[in-house]
Amino acid sequence: MSLDRLVLWRHGETDYNLAGRIQGHLDSSLTANGIEQAEQAAPTVASFDPSVAVSSDLNRARTTAAAYAKVSGEPVKLDKRLRETHVGEWQGLSGAEVEHGWPGALNTWRASPTWAPPGGESRVEVAARALDVVTELDGQYEGTALLCAHGGLITALTAKLLALPVELWPGLGGVRNCHWVVLKRRGPSDHRWRLLVFNAGAQDHA
């Protein structure tokens, strides 16, 4: 028994996104626009017909995943391993505040997946814990798994699943609010993942 497709769905817009502040593990809420984004995207996400859906336990992901559950009638499991990158002392700060306190560190963080913010975790560490979730689901379900999570985790997990060299991870762009990534196994005898869709949204399926 194994999965053949993964859909990695980012949460809707939050109050911290709107304010330009770094969230990490802070439990921010969706804005009215973020709730609308989730409701608009949910029917398309449901059309992937996942055999299992798992969400980060942070409120912004849970609320987004609830829109899928409402449309599909299917349950959503929660897993804290799908939380966004813990950014340590940077949580709640704006980019300007981080630059003021740690000059040049933001650029270092963006360029090096092995580098962690002070008191936080690296993208390599984030990908490892997210991969554990995929590996466990892979032994329990067939077909498609939906993971509702966060932008940093989604790009790190995508790079990990594609077996990209770590130095190439920063070459993947960001995933917008309520957009998703789709990966599919290459074939029945080749379980390597390939990238089908990156940063797609409901408007792309209109």
C-alpha cells in the first residue's frame, strides 16, 4: 500500500501575513479575506479526492482545512509536525526588525537551508519532520494525501521529496496563500516523486 499523489495546500491569508510579520509557531488567525480564500479553493482541493487529509495543528491551517472538510464531508487529522518553521527569536517580528537586530541574517536564512534563526530550526530540519508524516501515511493509505500546512514547510518538503541537492532548495519560489503543490509518483515500480504543479490556485482551475 502506498500513495501515488501528494497535494500540499498552504493556509489562507492571516493577520500576520497582512502586517508583514513572521509567524513561525505563533498561532495567528485567518483574516476575512483568508477565510474567503479557503472557501473558494476548497472545492478544487476536494476534487483531488484525497484518501486522507492531514493539517498542521496551528489555527491558520486548521481553519483552512475546515473549509475542505465542509465541502468534502471528510475528516481532517491534525499533526503538529506539519507546523511552520520555528523561527525562534524572530517570531512576531517584521523583516525590518529582524534586519535591525540581526543585520544580514535574513539573507543568510533565505540562501542556506541548513542555517537556523537564533533559537529556531533550519529548513532541513523542517523537511525531515514533514517527511516523517508522508512516510507514515505512505504505509497506511493509497491514492492521494492532502496536507494543509505552511509556505516554508511546503517548499522545504517539496525540495526534499524531489531529492534536490540542498544548495538548490532556495531555487524553489514561494507558495501563495491558499495555493498548492502537487507531486506524483513516477510509476508503479518507480516510487520517486516528480513535480506536477507548483503554486497553483483556484483561479487556475476556473
